Amino acid sequence: MGRPLRPRGKLLQEDARRHHRSLLLQQLFREGPASRADLARSTGLTRVTTSDLIGELVADGLVEELGAPAEARVGKPPTLVGLAADATHIVGIDLSNDDRMTGAVVNLLGQVRARHEVAIDGATGQDAVDLVHRLAAELIALTDRPVLGIGVGSPGVVGADGTVIDAPNLAWADTPLSASLAQAFDLPVFVANDANTAVLGEHTFGQTGTGGLMVLRVGTGVGAGLVLEGSLLHGHRGAAGEIGHVVVDPDGERCACGRTGCLETLVAVPRLRRRLAEGAANGEDADEVLTRVGEQLGAALAPVVGTLNLQELVLSGPQELLDGPLREAADRVIRSRTMPVSGEGLVVRASTLGEDVVLVGAAVLVLAGQLGVS
């Protein structure tokens, strides 16, 4: 299942101090400002340890003292502490679009402080890597705060070390993207599949429930990220969620991966826009085209929803394409092809984070990797 997304209790381990810092940061991240005494109670750490670590975090600039709470109490009021959201910034990069690479400067609470993008103009291979480097450099120049790290959501299969094992649309194979960025900028770099990055963003900053979550990321390609019981599902070689290259129509179109009729040939944004254009040329209503694609998508996703008993299925991509007839048709077909217990309570919706979901998820990669929070 992979590592838990957040620390859940005291552990006996060599880096106990780092873990205890993460416990405190996670509590402030999730619950907001609190007193040192409240933090000690909620994390199970001693008051002495809590006070010592909070002092260290204040000195590091990650936590700030906010004064006494507004409500009156008998005796000396406690001093609240909270996360210093803009003490340091994160560079998030989204490579999932078909025509541009987008990036943002994000603070510790997932708020976008600056944006920038570069046109892809057909760049692949090393040219595409160079574009990522250029975008990262231009984003770093947009902030006057220390940069905690760089997070990247990339299409394709991405290894645990940030190597892009296979991204056909960018012509990347065993491309050490994380290593090259880390060497160029001397910063921590975290690279993950864009759908996995999106599900981290939705899980951390979106309006999600407590059950299983699947985010279907639709861009240049199609992929899915899954969070089950609080953990990101990685799978063998990190390829969990590669549903875009499951064949759904053996008589369909040729896919960039070399197969015929992959789900990506049906739903990926460039293909979907082309289908709409062809439909319009033939006098077909756009809603009809989107409904037909949604029905095929629902048929492909129904076994996944039924097998994992998901609570939420989130469609992430251009809302004008996904959040309407396509989503409604997929929802209807999934419910018709699964047991009632699977459909009960199932929510099929668009991402609450819109087009920022991968950018914000890229920031979560850095938050989790550097501070242990998500």
C-alpha cells in the first residue's frame, strides 16, 4: 500500500526527533493554531518535548507565536502557535497538459502565490527536460522566500527515485528528472506520476471524505491515483493507476504506447477535442459525443469501483469537457454495472481544486518529503 500519508503516533525509530517534529507540524497543519499544552495532549508527546520542539520550529521559522486566544479564560492565557505559511515556499510543476508546462509558487498551506508557464511547442526527449529546468528556474525567481523544494507531477510511470521510467507522450524512457533538477538547483526534488500527484492534492487540500479516493487525471494522457485507508497506492514498479493504457476497444485508434484502443485514445484531452470537432462537422451535438464517451469510461471504471469499494471518484481535467454529460454518463453506467452496496454513498464529481490539483499535489510531495505532513 505504500507509506502512510501522515504520521499517526509515536514510533520507536532512529530519527525519533524528526518524527516528533512531523507530529507537531501535522497537527498544526490539519487542525490549525494550538497551545503547547494542547499539542502535547493531541500528539501524546510530553510537555517538555513539545515545548522544546516548538521552540526549535519557531527558531527555524516554520512555526510562529500568535498570542493568546480571543476567548477569556481563568488564569494566565496560553500562547497559541501556528504554521508560518509563507516562511518558505514550494515550487510545484505540472507536466500533464498537452500544450504547456505549468508551474506555481505555493506556500505551506497549499495557497498559490505566483504562476508561470512555458509552451511545449512539440518538445520531447532532452528538449522537454530542458523546458522543465527553464520553468523551475523562472519559478524560483518569482519568490523572495527560501524554497523548501521542487515537486513535479509528470505523465507516465515514475520510479520511487523520481526517474520517469516511461512517458510516451514526452518520449521519456528512464529519464532521471529528479536527479537532474536536484543537481541543477541544489534543492530537494520530488517527482511522481501526475495522477498520483493529483490524488495527493485532492486528499490533502480538497473536500474529500474518509473512504477510498480515486482521481482520474485527464490531460495529454489518462491516469489514475488512488488513496486507500489513508495511504497512496503505488503498485508494482509504481505503476498503480495506469488505467489509461488498458485496452477498451481492440478496434479503436492507435495509442502512443503502441497498442490499439487504449482508454487514453478515447478520453485524453487532444483526442476528446478532436472527437467533438468531428462530431460537430457531422452535425452531432456535443452532449451526445460526451455522453457516449462517458458511457465507455463508466464501463472501464466500474470494475475498479466495485473491486475497491471506492467512496469518491474525482475527474480532474478541463471541466468544460468532464463536468457535465460525460461525468453524468460515467456515474450512471458505474452504478448500473456494480452491486448496490458499491454504488451506495459513491460520489462521482469534478475536482474541487480545478486545474491547480496537480500543482498543489506537487507541493504535497515536498511537504510530505521534507516536513512529514500531508
